[in-house]
Amino acid sequence: MKPFDPAIKVCAVSYLNTSPLVWGMLHGDQRGAFDLEFRIPSECARAVATGAADIGIIPSVELNRHNYGRVHGLGIASRGAVRSILLVSTKPFEKIQTLAGDISSRTSVALARIILARRYGVSPRMFSLAPALDGMLAAADAALIIGDPALHLDPEALDYHVLDLGAAWTEMTALPMVFAIWAGRKQSITPAVEAAFHDSFKFGRAHLDDIVRMEASQRGIAPELAREYLTQHIVCELGPADYRGLELFLEYARACQEAAAI
């Protein structure tokens, strides 16, 4: 596939969950079609907001702040336990007073605030740290770990209270949770661009064995866990229920932000 003219800068998240979405851009017919780079979620959001990227995997909470165009039907979601968004606490969740959030995260921080407020009745003081569990728990009652760092933890083996925020959201709302979507400059998201993004994902879906083989060892993740994660926890194709979950999350995030400002 020929590069788009003018060149379109695409920022993807540097976690395993993005691999199926960009596999065609890396190894398939879409290779070279975009100027592709990888960053952590918060930096992807910043790159699109500042114009350093035209399209990015945007933390869904950013849709409350920006009127972006969207690539419809694709994103990063869960319909139950997500496995890679973990709230780890030294105290029962209803007694959390301080929470260390992963510096990589924006949507997950908002989701933690929503679940803690609505389900457990607490609004802890929050601050951001690098995703190292011991250091985070030395500084706060609880820690929020996302993405590949969360996959390096075994929730069952941790001697703490552990909450999977994907599972908690779906239990609370009976809806999926959409963590991120492709979004950016409306002028850049043409039908041809959308088709290329969908084709890239189709290529990734068809080459899951390659993704597991190549990405798991590189990221220090067991192949069995990588396969389970990509097939049983992460959803990349979004349908009507996913978008209902997204809109409810954005509504709750707005309400949470307004309450914090009072």
C-alpha cells in the first residue's frame, strides 16, 4: 500500500493490547502507509492534542476534552475482566484514602475514580508515579497499574486487595468498557484511511499466532497469558453495546470531574 499523501502521522500505544490493531501497519499491506510511532497512552493523547500526531490511540476520557474525528468500529475494550487494569490496595477498597496512579494512564485513572466513588463511596487523593508496585504502595494506600506492567503481575499471588477495573465496570453497569479508540484530526480520517485501519486489524486478527510468538517473549510475558489476554480479555472490534458503555463512561467521568471541582 502506498503512503498517504500528505503523510499521516499515527501514534499507537506501546502495549501488547495494541498489537492486533497495528499488525498490518507493521507487517502487512499497510506497512509504510502511515508515519507510525509508539508511545504510552498519556503521551499518545498529548501527541494528538498538540498536533505532533494526526491520529492516535486516544484514551477514551479525552473525548470529553476534544472534538476529535473517530475511526469507527475499532478500539481497545473489555466486556468483563480486562486483566491489564488493576487496582491493588493495602486496605479494603472502601478505606482507601490515597491512590498512586500510573503516569501512563488517563482513562484508567478516571475509571478508578468512578468505581471507587460509585461502588465504594470514597474519593481518595490521587497522584501519579512510575508503574512500580512496591514504590507506589510505599507512597499510597493503593496503586493503579495498567498495560504490560499489569500483565507482569499475578493478581492471584498478590497479598493485597486486587480489583480488575474492567470486571468492576461491567458488574456495575452491565456494559463493556472502552479504554481507547483511534481518533484525531477529522481531516485525516477519510474513508480510505478508515479502511486501512480496519484492514490492518484484520491482518492482525488473522496472524494472532505470529503476534503471540513475536510479542510475548519480547515483552517478557508468557505466551499462554498473551494469547488468553488477546482472545479472552481484550476486544478490538466495537459494536453498539461497546459504544453505549463508552457514552456512559464519558457521562460518569464528566460528573466525577464536576464533583471534584466543587
